[in-house]
Amino acid sequence: MATISMTVNGKPVTANAEPRTLLVQFLRENLRLTGTHVGCDTSQCGACVVHLDGKAVKSCTTLAIACEGMSVTTIEGLAEGDVLHPMQEAFREHHGLQCGYCTPGMIMAAVDMVNRRGHALDEKTIREDLEGNICRCTGYHNIVKAVAAGAEAMGKGAAPVQAAAE
Ligand code: FES
Ligand code: FES
């Protein structure tokens, strides 16, 4: 067992886990933050995306122990109380989900995309950038619309994810 400490959604956490524990297991099983999903065992689906020191990573291919001392933001850390993050609100407004299984990873990847590529995202850019996230339900059309709208809304003064996590 190893003692692993990190900051998750702005709060310091410490837990004991095997050194082989994946970040997604640490979040779901040790911390009971079950919004981060596991949708594959091949690092392809993106359901497990979280932010590590402000950058999107697949938490199914990241060891928890490698995140010692780092800052993690999960889907649970995006909203401010009852107020959804603008990207969450855009997914709700534009029906960017059906079963919702892929949605936490989609939203975390989308916020990262905005942080990297700005607020004016065209369809081609969004589709290319989301290639690491798979959705089996929606056909992607409304996801693309939601990401474009969320990106624009984030540009109108909404706090980016890192600010929400601190
Ligand atoms: Fe991580 Fe599928 S669970 S990519
Ligand atoms: Fe069902 Fe994307 S909404 S997998």
C-alpha cells in the first residue's frame, strides 16, 4: 500500500492504495467520485477524462501515484454549487447527451479544448479535437453544437475549469 495525496476539486485528499491503482479507480473507489466513468479497457473511449494540473488526461491510463501532489478536477468539480458550468449548461440546452455515459468525459475534454484552442470553435475543429471521445448514442451532432455553444459561453466571462477548482 502507498499513501497518495493530491488535490481533488480544490480539496486536499489522502488515501491508501496499491501503487498499481489507476487514477480512475482512486477517484471512484477511494474517493467515491463516480462521475468519472470507465467505458473501455483500451484507452479509446474518453469516458474517464479528468483534468490533471489543468490538462485533460485519460484517468484509466494514469497511475494515481503518479499524481502525487498534483491537482485533479473531475466532472463533480465543474459546477459552482447549483450553477452548472457553461459547458455543462450547453450540453443540457443543446441535448448533447442521451444515456449520459460518455458525457462527463466529453465535457471535461470540451473544457480542455476551449482552454487550448479558444472560444470560437468551428465544427471541424471540434470534431477533430474530440476524436479521443466516443459516444454510442447521439451521433455527435448535438455534442458538436453543445461544445460550440459552451465555448462561446465560457468566453463571455464564465470561469475556466482551473479557476473553479481552486
Ligand atoms: Fe479511459 Fe475508455 S475508460 S479511455
Ligand atoms: Fe450515451 Fe454518449 S450519450 S454514450
